[in-house]
Amino acid sequence: MTDLIAQLIEEIGPGHMASTAYDTAWAARLGEIEAEISNRSLAWLVENQLPDGSWGAPAPLYYHDRVLSTLAAMIALTYRGRREHDKAQIEKGRLALERIVGNATAGLQADPNGATVGFEMIAPILAEEAEQLGLIKNQRDRILGRLSQLRAKKLSYLRGKTISRHVTMAFSAEMAGKDGQHMLDIENLQEENGSVGVSPSATAYFATYIRPGDPASLHYLRKVTNPDGGMPNVAPFDVFEIAWTLWNLSLIPGLNYTEKLRPHLEFLSNAWQPRAGIGFAAGYSVKDGDDTGLVYETLLRYGIEKDLASVLAYEQEDHFRCFDLEANPSISANIHILGALLQAGLDRNNASVQKVLGFLRRTRDKQFPFWVDKWHSSPYYATSHAIIACAGVENDLVAESVEWILKTQNRSGAWGTYLPTAEETAYALQALWVWDQKVARVPRGALLNGARWLKENLDLPYPPLWIGKCLYGPNLVIRSAVISALALTG
């Protein structure tokens, strides 16, 4: 365990993420603008079509992810493919998309917490482009066609406004397509590193259609290309990777890696902006409540205090926001802000603490005692973090959630929403251990069986469960949760 923790601390930094079909497909469109990036991306798409003909995360089958990834890949192959094999792959993709969309109507219209970032704005432009290329049937009366109406309505709200690097929509700038480019504040859209919203797909769109061949954009894309030739969903995400990793490690009693952790703690501290907080990357212009809350709590756990005003700056009338102009609140952002407020010494009677607790009561699932957040596809993530924040403070709010975790453990010892995963098992074990230490004894067998399964499956690939514009997996963040759970229950 000592070696695992030391190795983890050595590796954390800019962010480690596997390639995603969605972002890679946008990079493949570059064509002769940047042939090397385009060709490597195209080769990645050709090699990573799934057995059913679609593209996206191999598991779980997540409708939003598969629809966007498959559309984006088919379009890229149509523009760039030159072989009969590519045509065969496009046809397999078309048939897969028909099956997915046919079965996905309810899933694509469900709770907005389940939608990938910008889905209702991006899916219609890809569907329309695919229609024009003759790849899919007219979608007018189907779910993708109805989303086009929603996109038009949302675009009307933006009339007279522009999207710059200071608003979250820059992350999904490709949603502008060809009909909405007037919304982009082109002179103020890029970050210092040349990216648009630290998003490879948005940046590839910019370098292909807005400023073809833009040197700063292409430099960024070359830098973030993975060794396998594909693109991650976001890069860098240094603050997120470091903060979540250190938060997971901070749960371990008596952890003594002060010197090894110092550079990472200083990085987070230096990236903090008073009265604004922090974003998921140090070089990203947009700050948010989720990272601000968790970083505040994490730094304070290691003895570094920042201004609480930065956390309180995200307070709304009945909850705390994650981003400005967000359509629906983030549950995990409110949980992490609760953790920050309590770590700062505020008691449960504080008005801001009560506001978050009230929000969590209102947003808990109506049928089952868990929470589902818009940043993660598994209820074990938000629910476990809620238990950890509330244990010993507001026990009645999460007591049934603890029972739900115990009841949903598989016979193997693992937990999982779609399939047993090390990530979800780690979250469950962290929450049960904290509850056992602070509130009431948890059956020892549940902890031992979970720890045994986790140890046996420590090194398996982690399915991507995090929600961006497609599903993605922040590998070291997940590994830190696994290591934390093993250290707590070992």
C-alpha cells in the first residue's frame, strides 16, 4: 500500500485520460490542415469501432455517449475515409445508430442529470450534417429532430450575446455549427494554451472551421494527443486530478506524505483566486463551485486555509451553483461545498449549511435513497460523497442511503450500476468505512468482501463513468479512490 500511494503521488499532474471517440472524430476532420493529427485520429477511429458497429465507451452502453460518438465518427470517416473498409464501417455505424436511437427515446429525454454536456445543442448539428451527407434518414419527427427545435429555442436566448472563454459554453463551441458562428467572440475565445475551453473537440472545430490552420490551436492539439493517436475529452485537467486524488488520500488516517504532497498542495494554492475560487484546470478561465468547494476542503485538511468568501460566492437563493448560467444545479457541487463549509468550522445550524442540506433533501431520488449527479453516471459517486459529508452531522439524511449501499452489494463483494466496477466499489467502501467510524457499526463482512474483490480487481481497466461531452475516465482519480478504499478497509 505504501508503494501504491507513493507511485500515485509521483504520477498525478496534468491529467491522465484515455482517448474518446467523440473528440478524436473532430480532430480527424482537420484533413490537410494538419494531416498528421488527422491521419492518426482517423486510424484510431478505424481501430476502435465497437463490435455492435457504434463508437463510444465500450461499457456501459450510455445512449448520449453512443449517439454523439457514433455520429461524429461516421461524419469524420465520410469526409476522410478513402477505402471500401471505411464505407463498410460507416454502414455498420448507421445500423447501430438506428438501433440505439430507436431504443433510446426515453433515455435521451430523461432526467437532465443524465445528459452529456451540451447534448441538446451538439446532437442536432451532427444529425443535420449526417442527414445532408446521406448517412441517416430525416430525423424531423424523431428524437434527434425534436432536439433541433430545442437547440433553436436555446439559441434564441443567446441573441445579442457572445460566447467567450469566460463562459462555460466555450467548452462546447462546436455546438455553433455553421449557423451559429456569429455567437462566438472569436478574438476572446481561446485560452492561453491555444485551446478553446481546454476541449480537444472544440479546439479542432475552431482550427477547422473558424480559423483554419490556427497555429496556437494546432500546437495545443499536438500537445494533448495521446500516444495511441486519439484525443482525451478534456486536457489539461490538472486541478481536478490533483484535488480529487488528494481528497481521496486525506480520508486515510495517519497518512504521512507531507514532503511528497507539498508541490501538489502548492500548485492548488497558487491556482486559487480570492473571491473566485478555482476551475478544473489552472489555465482555464472559468471557475466553478464544485472544484472550489472540494479544493477548499482538501487544502484545509492538509493545513492550508483559503478565503471562505470564494466558496460563498457560489451561493444562490436555495442552493449553491456550479457554473454561471447552468440549466440545472449540480448535486455533487453542493455536497462538496457542504464539505468545505463543515471543514471550515460552520455548524449544522449555519444558514448556508442548512441551505445545502435542504437542497439535498429535495433532490434525493423519489423512489430510492440515493443521489445522481450530472457529472457522473453512477449514483454511488454522489451518494457516497453525501454520506461522507453528512456522517456525524446530519445522520438522518443519509442513514437510508447507507442501508441502500449495503443492500446493493453483489454476492462477489463488488458494487456497480451497470456492471461491477472497482470505482463504484471504492466509493461504497469509503462511505461505509466513514459511517462505521463516525456513526454506527457496519457489518464487517460487507467491508471485508468488498476489500477482497477490490484487491483482486485492482489493475483491471476502469470503465469510463464520468460525464463530459461523452463518457470519460480520469484514471488516476479513480485509482486514488481505489487505493483509499483499500487502505481504509485493509
